[in-house]
Amino acid sequence: MRLRHRVSTPADFKTWLPYSTVRSRYGPLFAKLPEVWGPLLSQEQAISSVVEDLDAEKGRGLLALGLSVFVSDEFVREVKRSAPFWIGPELITRVRRNSSPILDRAAIRRANSQEGLNLFCWEADIRLVPEGDFLAVCTEIATAFFEEHAGFNIKELMGQHPFGPVLRAALQVGGWSFQNERGEYVSAPDPEVIEESGAPFVLGMTRELARKVPGCWLTTLFDYRSPRVFFTGAEQRLLSCALDGRTDDEIAKTLAISTSAVKKCWQSIYTKVGVRLPQLLPEDGESANGRGAEKKRRLLSYVRSHPEELRPLMPFSLERERSVPAASARLL
């Protein structure tokens, strides 16, 4: 078995349905998941990844799927005030009647730049696999989750993980149980207690709680640092492609732009970094060829370890823009 994780496509959602372990929570709404998730993914309102076995027969390689969304403060308050309910089916209902609490890209950008985001882990589902393979599949989907959400300004995380080994894994990485009666997160009970009741539940963590219980894997999502460069959306997309190892020609094809546009975007990136993070770039005394390669190497190394630079953000404030030289400001 050779595993890899990758970003989901809308087609993956239909392929996944026969393997899902959460069908009972949705009832007749279960079949509606692809038609709800697909547009959310296309409109960058959802983050999703799959784990696949590269050695499996065609069409049978998906082993796990994860999907998350950012939801409004009002919806989080409603979840906490109400009697416990299954959030996934409720989101489907609200999306279909155009009263969705899921944030669009503009709202994500605004909250990520200001007070922070509420992340709802809608599904983290692993199909039935041999017991000896579960750890590898679970590790792969968890790695994808942390890679895709690192760098966001998260203030609260909520999830309702499937019963069984996935629930146990969620508790082991640090999930706490929300108690509606007390209005707070408390240490989670044994998974057998949650499973025996069969009732809706919420596991999660807040930024404040993470500071009190450092050391578990889940708390790393709250280790947020403000960006320093403030790349534009176009620059972020180019850098994401470059982090995957793509050449300029491959980046141009992926982004459906010309190679000359790719080079101009690199120039804009380097100018911006030179103004806002000059210590990152090599000295001018290096040879032209060597300096170009070294610039890219240093830049990509920085971005790889600072994922906040690739997350949706509000534009640089006008006050800070005034401190940027005019020639550089034109490139923002």
C-alpha cells in the first residue's frame, strides 16, 4: 500500500459516498453531500483532502476524506446554546435554503485578518480498512489536515467525529468535550461513554484553552503568527505552485497564465520581500545566476515554514502602504 494525500476534487465526493461511515447521521440528506460540498470547494469556502492508495484498482483507491469549513460567530453561539444536534445535516439544510452560516472567501479573509476564525471539521472519515493499516491512513489524513489549516488565525475548533477508531484518534490528538449545561469545554469522557449514548456531541478547543494545555497536537493549530509580507492572492497561488516543485512553465499552465506573467509575478514578489523582509534575500555581491536560485530557495523555505503568508488576508492597511516606496507600492 502506497499512500498519498492530495486536495480533493468535487468528483471525489461522489466516489466517497459508498465508503462513508457517517451515513446514519444524515438520513435522506446523505446523498446531498456532493451537491453541497462541490460548490463550497469550488468557491473556496471549504478545505478538503483525501488519502488514496496508489496501488489500488482504479476507482477504489480512496481511503479517507476530510472536509472543513469556517462558520460564523452566531452559529457557534447557537451550537452552544441549543440542545446538542448533528451539525453536518443542519448545515446541508441551511445551505439549501440559502441561510448558510458558512463564511465565504471575503468573510474568511476579513476574520482571518482580525479577530480570528471558527473552524468546523465537518467530516474526518476513514473507510473500513484492515486494523494494521488504520494507523498509516489516520496519520496521512491528520497530516493533510494540519498542513492545510496551519497558518490560519483560528480562535475555535469544533468537530463531531465518527464513532469508532476515528473518534478515539480525535481524543488522542487533544480534543475536549463541550458541555452545553456548563457552557464550556471539559476533559472528554472515555470514547465508550460517547458511543454508548449515540447522541450528538461536540469535540473541540479554543484559543484560550490551547494556551492552558500546551503540548498536544491539536494546540499547534492555535500557534498563529501575523504575516509580514502580505502577498496578494495571485502571488499566494504562484508560491503554492512553486512549493509543489513546479517550474515556471508548469506554474503558467496550472494557473492558466503566460510564462511572462509568471516572471512578472516573481518580480513583484521579490520587490515586496525586499521592502518588508530584506534580510531574507541574498547579498547583491553573489553572481546573477547563483543569486536568483538562492533567492527562490530562501523565499520558498521561508514560506514553507510560515504558512500564514499564504492564507486569505485583507490588503495591507493604507497607513502601512504609505511607508512602502512608490515603485514597490505599485506592485501590491
